[in-house]
Amino acid sequence: MSQLYNYLKSATEGEKKKETKHDMAVFQKAEELAGEYDISYDGESFVPDNDELADSVFEAGVELLSSIGIYCIDTERTIPIDENDIYRSIHALKELEIGRRREKIPVPERCSMDPVPPVIIGGPMGGTVSEENFLNVHLSSANEPLVQGLYAGVIDKLGGERIKPRSPLEMYAALKEARLEKLATKIAGREGLTLMGPGTPTISQAYMLVSDDELYSKYDPQEVSQLDELKTDYETFYKSIYHQEHGNHYLSGQCPIFGGASIASAPGLAIVDVAETIQAKLVTGASFHVSGAIHVNTNSSSTKEIIWASSLSSIAISRNMNYYKARYYWNQAGCCTDMMFYETAAQAIADTVSGRDMLIGPVGARGGTADHSTGLESRFMGEIAYMATDLNLSDANEIVGKIYYKYEDRLTNPPAGKPFNECYVVNSEYDMKPIDEYMSLYKRILSEIEDYCYQ
């Protein structure tokens, strides 16, 4: 707690600057470090197989963080980060167990080409979910044996009315979301299944309101989303202080934008991804970090540059730091399309072989269209991850390439797909299943990926 206090104090005493100046400093320094450390991208690879390159990315991430610091938007000041503090903390590891009762599981700290599969977290993970389908969308994932946790979506309405952002209504929305997510685990016969979220609120009061043994217990990693590109705010401090004081698990999530104000290249993204992971451990004290980089042109996480940069940063972190790392899947296509499955497969293979400890999602239609999340998509993500534990980095790179070229030309014009209620037949909470068309598509794509992996 004293470390968090010192960073908060620095947020009020650090160098004063404009946010645009910080953005430009991150951009320039990341590119400078990429050149200095000879970190380059050939424009063709998906999964790098070069330990020296990974180590260089980690060193560059440390230098980026220690030279630029963290920008607090509420004070418009920079929190300086001491390189000695980074190296003093990066190898300390608090073992992570999530969930309760029969659903309690240890989270493995994986390395590249680890034979132990990553933890599979299903659910809409911050994507929009309609009020009428909220329970069933989450229940569809809770019903899947491969799914080891649920990450909540954003409920679009409360009592049929839009929820005014940053108002007390968010507190009621957070309560409804948490209760329905909890109910889904009970109906599925999996009470104790770890919950992550809540996804709906923006104010810290609503996050803290649902932090309770009856809703989100200390074993349910609660969401502390940080601002992207090495930034933070008071909301992050409010939640981090609260969770540390109560001994709760909590996650730090960031979604840096490739092609945005601070990241111009895939090497730059890999360097920022490493720096933000260290930021999560050092500044917020989160139990683990979730990266969800997206491409500015598509708002998705499934482009070539992002897959490569995320794989490289994961290998770099696995080799040089003891910390749990996860990734969000923001897919372009909607559910019940071949492209949605292909996007998930490409990312799941790359993440698994590069050592990610958790895979989260996936959500379709970039999370912006309601109800593009299903248990079958999460099951598929888990199946692919298990297959990928048999691959080496070189084989994974080749396979991801084959999959990627099946959807690359559709990234700017993806198929809309179908929302949950058109993908599943729901007779009751205890009787739901994917439609035949959906199951046939799932089986076909899964068989195709199996042939790639085992031929």
C-alpha cells in the first residue's frame, strides 16, 4: 500500500505537461528504442521465434517506462518510474488462484511453448449485451466445461432505458450485472466459477459497490481498467487502493491503439505492451495484466501487426518477468461466421505458444453491436488453445499465416453475423443450444484447424 501511496503522491508533484506532449514522447521514444535495439518487423510474420529479439523488447520496455513515466490525466503530471524499482519488483510473484469451491483453479505462469494450456475465460468482456439477453449470454459460457471463468459484458439498458454515464444509475446497473452473472453460475451448476468485471460502470463507486462475497468476492478478479499508452487517472487509484485494502484480486486492463497518437509501428506496440505490463504490476499492484491492443483502422485485435507484437511482448515478459499476463479478443466479424472463428483461432494459437496465461473472450463485432458473444465461441477458443500446446513457435507461425489469409481481405468489410438470440435456441435457462447451422460451422472450422495442427 505504501508503494501505491508514493505513486499517488508523485501524481500530484511530478512534472507538469500537456497530454499531447506525453503522447508524442511515447511515440518518439518507442520508435527511437526500436531502432536502438534493432527491433524490426518484416511485415509477414505472426509468431516470432527469436529469444534475443524478445529480450531486447523487454529491455526497451523498461527503458521506455523509466524514461517517460506514467501520465496522470487528472493532475496533468508525470509519475516518474525508477529503473531500480522496476528490477527490484519484476521477479516477485504472488501465486494466483481464482474462483471458489469446486471451481477454484490455480493460474499457471506459462512460458513460450508451455505444455500446460492457458486459463480460458469466456463472456462478452466489456462488449455490449442487451438487457433481455444478458443472463443467457453469460449462461451460455458458464455451461461450457472448458470455460474457467466469466468476464462480464456491458448491459445496454436498465429497465428499458439507456443508462446515463457517470451517474448513480450506473450503481444499479452494476448490481444487476453482477447478480445476473452470479445467477448464471448457479443455473449452470458451477457456483464459485470466477467472475471478472463488472463491465458496465465507469465510476469507481459502482465498481466498489459490487465487491462483496455475495457478488464479486476477493477470489473474483475485479476490473481496474487503466488508460492506454502509459497513462492513469484517479479512478485507477480509487479502485486499486480499495482492492488492496480489502485483499481482493484485481486485474489491470489496457488496450493501446496501433496507429494512434502514440504507436506507429508493430515494434513500438510490442515495446509499449511490455511497459504497460510492468506499469500494471508496479504502479497498480494488480494481480495480473490484460492486454487488448487494437488496430486504429479496424478496432480489432486480430490484425497481423497486433498478433505479432502481442506474441513478441508475451515471450519477452515470460522470459524476463514473473507476472501473470492475459489478452482480450476483439474480433471484427460477428458470431456464426467463419471469419469470427478464424480470427479467434489465429490469436489463440499465437497467444498459447507465446506463453499467455489467460485468454479472454472472444467478442464479435468489436464489442459494439449487442449480443455478439456466445459460449460456443469461448469453447472454440479453448479447443484451439489446447491444440496449440503441441506446437513450437515456427509451426505456429506457419499455421497462423494459413488462417490469417482466410480473413485478411475482409478486415475492413467483415460479415455482420448473428446476435446471440439468432445463434442459440433457448427453450429455458436450463435448455439452450446452438442452432444447427452454427454447430456445423464450428465443427467444420475446428476440423480444418486440427488438420493444420496435426498434419
